[in-house]
Amino acid sequence: MKVVMIAPACDGEDIGEAWVAFQWARMLAEQTDLTLLTTYKRGHTPSALQLPGVRVIEAEEPPGVHRFERLNSLMQPGYVPFFLRARRWLRRRLAEGERFDVAHQVVPVAMRYASPAAGLGIPLLLGPVGGSLESPAAFAQEEGSTPWWQRLRALDAWRIRHDPLLRRTYESAACVIGVAPYVGEFLSGLRLQRFEIMSETAVLELPAPIDRSDRAGPVRLLWVGRIVRTKGLRDVITALSLVPDLDVVLDVIGEGNDRAACEALAAELGVAERVVFHGKVPREEVDGFYERADVFAFPSYREPGGNVTLEAMAHSLPVIVCRRGGPGANVDDSCAFRLESDSPAQLAADCAAAVRALVEDPELRQRMGRAAHALVESSHLWTHRVQRVMRIYDEIAAQPRAGSSHPE
């Protein structure tokens, strides 16, 4: 199987999408003849050195694009030169007679980028893709002012309806993988050839099951993530105030622009002594917090993916998540409380009810924790993702090929 993987960011030494793309490349290279089209950050190790044995076509990213992390993550200012360079390379190879069985664009995850492989006659797999998930109206007013560049997300729905290059990418793809069912709804105005659902990330190494049956002391809730309004930390803090009779504490791992508001809310509601803000913690120490926790509460109401939920489940934790978005799609009722997100008051009340059920019934916590670990073991390891993608490769490569645009 000869595969060309398209990933403008691919770096096993980085985080986020670059790290995810690296896992795809590393593992798929073990089963395919892989060519990787990518870039690398200035000062970082090129992918060609991180992936020995893989044919890597890469260039250094344009100067300055890495200076503003959140802006770069959303707008990808280096994508246009990458797109043009990758498309020229593909056209030259095809004109010279090289053949690829599949083209797979693994990142960016956001659904606002056309693929350089679209329309070239190579069966194209897109995704897993996500993003473009709007906040419920009742929460938006609590999110405060939004930087101008984050407001550009509002253009996603317009572009998917009217941008011919973007529409061609999705409608010409042999298969589109979405991170959750909402992606299919977002793309419902397009004539997709095939649509599948699969999380964009997974668990790399599964810890041994954790038995918490002999623990004493307060029940420890855990929240991990970037502290912004959309990720539901305010709602967990409010929920804590609604169960004053329970012996429960909340550990918060992460930083973000909503931390001050969350600290003020905890003080206002009288639960400051039960909420511990640990700030940004080195990645190698986060596992210790998962191990010491009893329940993972992460009711993010605008979460396309939610890898922290899978990490918590891998550590045998029952989880409290919102039904919408990725976390709700990655769990089932055996291991999770899936909450609606109609309003802040409703979400906090339902979160409090879930906390009460788990705190008052230790056996329920243990049973759901075991189910969470079992679900990761059966469905959410990286090996599962790769096996499923390999099956899709085989299926789309076997289909008759559509006509391609003439190579330049």
C-alpha cells in the first residue's frame, strides 16, 4: 500500500496536532510505503530525522508564524505556502508516472482547509476532522470578549457552503472521518461520498487497571485542560457548591484566561478551600493526578476532541462530560455521565447530581472506572485507530478512480 500523508505540522517532540500527526505517520509507516508531506518549526528536529525510513518531503516553516501560538493554531498562516508547495510536488510526481494508492490528510483537524491532494485522481481520505462547534447561546454571554482572530471561526459555516475549493476537497474525498456526529451535521450540505466517525487521537500506552476500593478521605474530583470558559470548569465549581454536605475536593490542572474568574467564583460560592489550582503541571506529573483522583469532571460544552477524557478513562476513572462534541461520542453510559448543555444553571445542577451519585456510591465509582478502562482497551488505543484506517485504505483504494485534473 503506497500512501502519501499530508500533514503541515508533524513533530513527535511537540504537542497538539503536530504530535497527533506524528503518531499517525510513525505507526502507519510500519504498515505502508509512506511518503510524508510536511513542514518543521524553526529550531525543532525535522521529521526526516524523527522518522528514519520514511520518505519525508519537508521544508522549514515560514519565519514568524510560530510567534503567536493560539493565533497560529486557529489561522495557520503557513498553510497557504504549504498547500502550494505540496500540490506542485504531487503534480510533478504524477506527471512523472508515480502512483499512490491513497492520499491521507490527517491535519489540520479544523474543517477550513482545502487539501492539496483534492482532484488529482488519488483516493483521498480526510480526517479525522472537527472544530467549528459553536457555543450554546446560553453560555456565550459568559465567555467575555473574544479576540478578533477567534471570531473568524464564525466564517467556517459560510465557507463550507460557498468556498468552491473547500467544497471540492470534501466532495471529492473518497472518505471523510469526523471526530463526532456533529461533524456530519456540519457537512450535511455537501455531497459526501462516505462519512465515518472516529476520534482524532487516542491512548498511546494503557496503564494497568487501578483499584481504588480501599481509599479513605475525601473523594477527589479532577479537571485537566486549558482554563477557558468553554471547558466547563466554572460549572464544576458551581456544582461543588451545590453539594456542601459531601466530602469532596476538586483538583484543577492547567492555566488559561478564565482562571481568575474561576478562583473568584470559588471564593464567592464558599468552596475555595475545596478547590486546589495547581497551575500548569509538567506532562510527566499529570499521570499522578489521574492516579490519585476518584472522578474526572470535564463538562466542556464546546469540545470537538477531548483527549484528556480518554487519558482519564485509561486511568480507570468514571467521567462526567457533556453529550455534545467529542467527549460525549467517545464514551457510553457504562463509564460516563453525559450531560446536556442547555444553560449554565442546568449544566451545574446536572453535574452536581452526577457528583452526588458517584460520591455516595463507591461501588458505582469502581464499576464505572473499570468500564472506562475496558472501553479504552477495546476501542481507544492508537492501534485501534490505525487498524481502522488501514481497513478504509484498502476499501477506498479498491474503488474505481475518478478522473483527475491534468498535472502541470
